[in-house]
Amino acid sequence: MATTYALLLLLTTTLPLIALATTFPHRTLLQTCQSSGSISGESGSCSTENDSECCEDGRRYRTFACSPRVTGTTRASLTLNSFADGGDGGGASSCDEKFHPDSQMVVALSTGWFSRGRRCGKRVVIRAANGRTATATVVDECDSMHGCDDEHNFEPPCANNIVDGSPAVWKALGLDTDDGVVPVTWSDA
């Protein structure tokens, strides 16, 4: 009787969680993040500074409203971005409506990590595989929901795991900017 009761209790508490996880996969208990849709590409005047990927007409690009859960060692892809006026970052940074010179330690985070601007002005620590670390300030969102338009330099939406660093961040980490994308970990400072 006790075993039957324990099994019944386990099923009644576990099955609703499994149903919730399958109904809302972007909010699962494991903090996975699935694509929330896609947009159709549109080409335009795309600056290829820092080897930016430019959108192609009619190609589908995945969008993400979420990012993986932030931990003390959150895995990410570090990309290169110029936040300077006329740089490949497009318009002014969304946190302060300013441009930032390439010598400044600044980053943009994927939409989920940007958290509707809650990380604006906050500092993050980035760790490279070579053992070096750098601390940078969040000044912008690497938009994972929109792209392929003038505001986004006609680049596709960002993936859900991007830390988009200025040339100064790459230099501080001792990384070769010609690599374009490197695996890193990061955390809030």
C-alpha cells in the first residue's frame, strides 16, 4: 500500500512537469532554449567589417527569444563587433544611445541574456580557452529576434549564445580577431 501510494505521488507530481516541459519547450526545467521562429532574409548595404555575415534574399534565419541559463561558467560564442560610429555594429548602443570606440571594453549580449536591458551598464567577466580573462561593460543587445534590415547592418539575427565583444575585448583576451568566432565562458562580474 505504501509503495503504491509513493508511486502514485511520484506520478502526480512528475507528469505535470513533463507535460509543462513538452508544452513550453523554451521554459523547460533544464533551461534549454529552442528557436522561437524564423525570419526571411533581405540583402542590403551590409558592412563586412570584422567578417560580418550578410543576409541573403529569401533565406530563412532562426530567431530566439531566450538564451541558455547564466551560471558561473556560461558557455558562449565570442564574436567581434565594432561599436564605433560607422562600425559594423549598426546604430548607437541601445543601453546609452552612444557609440563606443574600438579601444573600449564593451559587449553586446544575445536577447535572452540582455534581459530587456536589465544588464545594461553591468560588467561581465569573459574567459577564453587560453586562460585569460577580461571584464567588459554591457552596452547593447545582440538581437536574436530581428535582423536582415538596415538597423541590424543587414546581418541575420544573433544566435542565442553570443557575447559580441569589441576589438579591445579580443585584445585583452589575447585572441586573434581574424578568427571571428571563438568559444568562451562568461558570468556576471
